[in-house]
Amino acid sequence: MGRTLVVVVTVLLRVVAPAHADCAADAARLRDHLTGEARRADTWNTAWALGFGVAAVGQLGAVDVELNPLGAYDAKFESTLYVGAIEAGIGTASRVVLPLRIPVPDRLSDPCDDARALRRAVAKAAKIERQSFWLTIIGGTAINLAGAIYLTAKHDFGTGALSFASSLPIAPLTAFTQPRGSLKLYKRSRVEWSVGVGSVGASF
């Protein structure tokens, strides 16, 4: 009986030890990914907040000195500058009030529990990145469209159309420069993670 127990314990140790080693490696890889993604998200938030802020101040400054480097300074151009400054101000506020944040969970003592928590965190980060990407495009385009409609009503269609066309690339550019690494990682790994293939066998 004692010999049987020793054999069983030995076999279990041989199975559990490699599994924990695989879990530890997986957890380290996922934690490095999330930490890097969180850092990239902070950089993206800061860069675009500053960029929009500079654009808003620059356009208000042009109004103050009545500057139009491309032609005559008139009421239409002044309205366009005001609308552009408001749109840029909203862009700055969105990056400050609703920043992209990637959560990194606290480290757990058991490596397999840690890996499972990190996989759930990657799935959450993927959802956050996907929502932020589309909200940035849709929200930015909607704000641009509202500004164009205002300029059309106040002046004419050409003024509104020119404002819309000049601002149209900003929302997609903002979205496509956003970190989306967790979204890509989750898309590549979700089947493996959901069916439990691999070292951890976690399920979302």
C-alpha cells in the first residue's frame, strides 16, 4: 500500500510540475504583453490629447490675430476656425475624460490561476480596444459632420463641405494609431483558450 502511494505521488508530481512550469511561462508572456499594451495606450492618450490641444490653441490663435495663410481672412474662415477649435477641444477632452486604459491584474501566487486571470484580462482588453476603435471613428466623424452642418447653415454648402473634407481623415487616423495588440492576440488565441488546448486550459 505504501509503495503504491509513493508511485501515485511521484506520477502526480511529474504531471503537475511541468504544468506549473508551462503556466508560469504563459503568465509571464501575457503579463509582459498587457504591461506593454498599457504603456502604449498611455502614450497614445497623451500624444493625441496634446495634438488636439495644440490644434485647438492654434486655431484660436489664428482667430485672435486674424490669420489665414491660404488666403483672405473673412467671416467664413473665422467660423471654420472656431468650429475646428471646438472639435479639437472635444478631442482633447475625450482623451482626458475617457482615456484608453488597459487593465493589468495583480499577480497571483498560483501560476495557473495567474495565467487564467491574465487570459481574462486580455479578453477584456480586446473588448476595450475594439469599442474604443469604433467609438473613435464614429464619434469623431459625427462631431465633424455636426460642425459641417453648422457651417453650411451659417454660411453655405461649400464652407461646410470644405470643413468636413479637411477634418475627415482625423478620426480614422486617431483610431488606426490606437494600440490594438490585445485584440489581435485574443483573435489568434481565443479558440485555443476556450477549448482548453495548451498548458492552462482556461475558458472565458
